[in-house]
Amino acid sequence: MSSKVYTRGGDAGQTSLLGGVRVDKDDLRIEVYGTMDEGTSALGLARATTHYDDLCRHIIDLQGELIPVMSEAAFVPGGKALKFELPCVQPSQVERLERLIDQYNEEWIQTGQFVRPGGSPASAALDMARAIFRRAERRLVSLNRQEAVNPHLIKYINRLSDLLYVLARIDEQRSLIETITRNLPAELNTAVSPNGRSQGDIAMELTLKDCDRLVEAGMKKAQEIGVPMVLAVVDQNGDVIEARRMDDALIVSVTLAPHKAYTAATVRLPTHELAAVSQPGQSLYGIDVNLPKITLVGGGLPLRKDGKVVGAVGVSGGSVEQDIAVAQAMAAAY
């Protein structure tokens, strides 16, 4: 005969900790392991939605490890003797989480920008779990003011939150890269030589003489419309070949113009066209916040030869329309 799920033992608003001590259901210790339980459930959502076996395996391991962690949080001295040895978080467990953080930190392309959770279903669940375990950490700190708490337990929950943050970034980053590969032009899938360049692009590099011609054409157009600009030319990998700042050009344009050129070269699209497919609900939504140096501001144009991207130009200093006009003048000179 199966046991009943309900016991009626908590109908008066109290429950039992490990060892049989009765406390109110809003007791701080209940808040601690109850919050951990919330986080573990959020991890289940992440496990059910991630497409990556290594992340799934780590989540399963964490869920298993959190069971004895919650047991430690649910025990208070002074009750009945336990029939089993109470598990306590050890320094080695904290160190294991730190090694995982370091491992995935190598893969993570950091942007230095604030994160907007939701880049992928699993990353959203991981971010939710992270926020919940941060709350569990705050509850632990409060509990530690009332009674001594294993310091390794506090460190463990702190590192767990850090790990979940990194795993969320990895899941959304991998998902984004897969989306880009699936949706961008087929030329991105051309064979790559050992030095990392496309076989078809090796003989089509931009020369400095080419770049001089493009920059001069862009400066002439900028002078015609009366707006000082910063003009940049990059190769097919997005590396700057030449950048020139006209007198009185905006300081921010020194950074923005090369970023526009980098975006146009590496994504193989004009930056204003990339902006259109990066809106909510579109195929490349979120690309600008998940990859460094990617910008959606118009003024970056790829340069093509025989259908292949050999580089790009980027212009900044005026309105979007003015930047695009100068970039088009540069592209026309090529």
C-alpha cells in the first residue's frame, strides 16, 4: 500500500527539521533550504531545455549534490540523534565548482555588457536558478547572524550562483552561434585553410593602396555633406587595415567606426540590414549583446569581390543616413 503524500502534520503552520525539532514554516532555516529547493527545481527546467550534453550532465550532478546540501541546511542541533551521518559541504566541493567556472570561462565570449536573460530557453532557466540561489545565499547570511553556519556551505552557494551564470552564458552563446550559422549566407560555410582564412579569400586581400583610395573617397563625401567622420577599413576577418579620423570628428566614432566595419565583415551583412533581423522575434535577436564588437548601427558595409567578402568599411560621425552615404561612397570606390 502506497504512503500518502499529505500528512496533515503541517496544518497548524509548523514543520519538522532534521532531528525532529518543530519550527514555524516561515522559520529562517526553512527559508534557506526551501529557497535551495526552488533553485533545484529551476535547474530541472534548465536540464529539460538545454541541447548540450555537457551542460545537462553538470546540471544532473548539481541536482544530486544539492540533496545533501539541503539536508545540512535542514539540520539544527538539539533534536533527536540522526540514524545517518550528516553530510557537510567540504572545501573540495567549492573547489570543484571553481574549476568548472574556469573551464567554461575559457569558452565564454565576454561582452562587458549587462545581461538580458532569455537568450535561449535553458539560459533563461539557468539565470532564474542563479537568482534563486543568490537569494538562498542571502538567507544563509541572515541565518549565520543567529547561529553558526558552516562557512563552506555559504561559499558553495556563492560559487554555485557564479557557475550557473557562466553556464547560462554558454548555453545562449552556443545557441546564438548555431542560429547565425543556420541563417547567414552560405559563403560562411566555405572551406577554411589552416591559418583560419577561407580558401577563396586568400588571393583577394585588400591592399593598403586599396584602403587609401576608399578612405579618400569617403572623406570627399563627408566634406561634401559637411560632417567630420571617422572612416575604417578592415580585412575579411574584421581586423583593421586603416582608420582615419577627420578633424573635429566625434571621439566616440573612433571606437564605433571600426566596430561597424568589423560587424559588416564578420557577419557578411550591412549593419543596417543586420539591425532589421536582430529585432525581437527575428532570427538574430540578441546578437549584439552576446558577441563582442557587434553593432547594429548603420554605417558598416561589406566589400565583395566575385561574390566573396574580402573586407568591410565602417563610418561614424553623422546621422545613420549620413554614415551610410559615406560608407557607400567608400564601397563604390572599391
